[in-house]
Amino acid sequence: MEPRGMKKWHPFATMPEQYIGLQEVIKRQLEVPQPVLTKEQMEQINFTLIEALHINK
């Protein structure tokens, strides 16, 4: 009689379609909707970025 040794258990490895589906669900849960910015907010962000580039910040 031989010892079984250490066997690793991969529950989702036997069903790759389920693993792919779970990854898609997790990815959708992590998505953040794009914010709606006013023209003034976009100008302020643009000004901040330009200023940071000029002073190397």
C-alpha cells in the first residue's frame, strides 16, 4: 500500500467556464461609473494639470 501524499484541491479547475464567469462578475463589481463633470470642473482639472506640468510637481 502506497501513501496518498499531498493532493491539492482545485474546485474550479474542473469547470473553466464557471471560473471565467466568476472572473467577469468580479470585474463588473469593481467597475466605477464615469463621473459627469461640468465645464467648470473640467477647466479646473485642466488648469491644475497644466500648472503641475510647469512646476514639475
